[in-house]
Amino acid sequence: MAKEHLTPDGVRGAVYYDDEFNPERSDIELVVGIREREKADQLRKGELCAMTVHKGSYSSLPDAYGALTAWIEEHGYAWDSAPFELYIKTQFDSLTPEEWETEVYFPVREKAGRKEDIA
């Protein structure tokens, strides 16, 4: 970023491309937002997502993922692309793990015959 004279805008995150997380070998893309949008490698398009805010350490993030996947199934949606996280409050903000906040997003699409569509 310094070489390209880019200015971080505070957005930090990760995109997870694997079907199942494997800590020894995973396809993860790190995200750092920049102010110079014209120089960005990629821009995130607006998309329909199921989302939750997880408060606490990263070790309990699987609970947030489980709750989101259950909600997606229960409400007649299907995954549409790789889930991603945005790190809102972290250790880099001089906070304790209990104060960390992570937004977890699952891009989704409506399944045909959703429960809400059958009413």
C-alpha cells in the first residue's frame, strides 16, 4: 500500500472461499479498504446477504456461522457466493476480546418456493 501511495479507509476483513474451513490450508482473501477506489484491485458489488454481528473473540465465531446457516435454511435461501467478515472492533483498537465486533455476511439468493412466497 505504501509503494502505491494508497490510503486505508478503516475497512478490514476476509473472504472465505473454501466449502469447509481447514486451518492448515484454506483459500482466504484478506480485505483492506482504500480511499482511492480507482486503484482498487476489486470493488464489492451490492448483493443480498444474511448478516449477523458477532461480539467476542474469534474462537466463538463458529457459533455465528452456525446461526446464520440455520437462518438461511429456515427462511428458504441458499448461499450465493463466498462468506466474508468485516472486523469492526479488534485488538488493533486496544480492546479486550470480549469487546471485539465482527460482522459476518453470507451472500444469498432466494430459493424457488420460499416459505414467505407460499403465503
